[in-house]
Amino acid sequence: MGKRIISVLLIVGICLSVTACSPVENLFDIMNRVTDNDNPLSGKSTDERIIMSLKDTYPEHTFSAINSFDNDKGEGLFSDEKGIKFRVHNLIYNNTYHFGCEDDYLATILNEQNYISQASDIATKYGYALAYDEENEIVSIQYAEDFQQTDDFSYYSKMVYEILNVVEIPTVVDPDTEFSTGEVNYYSRPCMGTLLCDITYHTSKTSLRISFEDKDLSEEQIQAKFKEEYQWLKETQE
């Protein structure tokens, strides 16, 4: 921290001697340009922050900006090393210690393989219905009207396993923490990256969030997630 303060004072001195600029007007801009080695977000532009976040979410790939993020439009155009272009949008955080955005990289790959249509066919085969909120890019699995929930999720987990594996996708890593006070967080949230699966107990309902990060889980491991969520819902009603 001491070295950082000395660097700032040196820059201010040079600024005053060369341009006669006001330290009051320019100190804030100067501070923003001085990097903090303990903060990976320090000194990074929005595009650089986006690329850092994409790399963490999709570690097998590299990314570059095609059209820089436009704050007025609320989006930018990016590409992977193979030339797949996609939008990045909805800056959730963009400050000194926190950065968050949403990306359409996974959604673009899924749409190229007709994921919604294929997943819907699988859900129908198992007696469920798939709903897709196109505006918010949210995919959910819903029960048929006459479905009676039990604590046997073997059928449900088999369907979810098939849906997660019906398409070829890159490795996806969900953020461990999206916001943590006193810590640096940065991430990109993949649109269409999860399945929201309805679970009911009597008149109560909740949704289990299954991510494409869970793609490599076995049917038994997926079933364990359902049972844990069902038990929680059951206990809240007793």
C-alpha cells in the first residue's frame, strides 16, 4: 500500500509540473489508473474484466472482444478462439472489488444443436413438460397436471441426466460466490446454463437448480440432489 501511495504522489507531481493540472480534478482519475497488485480487477477495463470472467466459467477456451461492451446498449460482442460470436450483457456488478455479467456463449452453442427441442422431447417422453422463458433465457421442467410427487426420484433424475447429455458443450464452471463482502469476486453467468426442476410436497413447491456443471454427475448423484431438496421442503411443512 505504501508503494502505491508513493507512485500516486510521483504521478501527481509530474502532472502538476508538466501540464499544471489541478490535483483536485485529476487525482481520482490517477488513482483509477494505479493498479493494486492484490486485486485482479484493479486497472482492468470492462472488456478485460469480461474476458477474465469468461475464462473462469469456460476454462477450456480463450476469448476476445469483437465489439467492446457498450454501457448505453448494455451489451458487447465477444468471440472464442474458434470464431463463435456471442453477446455479453447485464452487468450485475462493476466496481472496485466485484464484477458480474451474463453471457450467451453456452446459449449460442446450445441453440446451434437445437437443445430446447431435443430437451423438450426428452421431457415429454418421461411425462414432464419443458418450459422455456425466451426473454430471460430460463429453462424449467414442470410436472404434468395429474402427476403425484413421491420421494422416488429415480425417473426424474434419469430424465435430467439425459437432458444434460443430449448436446455437446464446453466445460462449465459455476461461480463459487457471486458476491462476498471484503473479497474480490468476478464471474460470468451462462444464460440457459441451468434447469429449474419442480419439486412438490402436498401444496408446497420449490425448484431444484441443476447446472450444466453437473453434466458429469451420475444418475444416482443427481437423484441424491433431488432427495436432499425434497427432504428440505418436507421439513418446512412439518
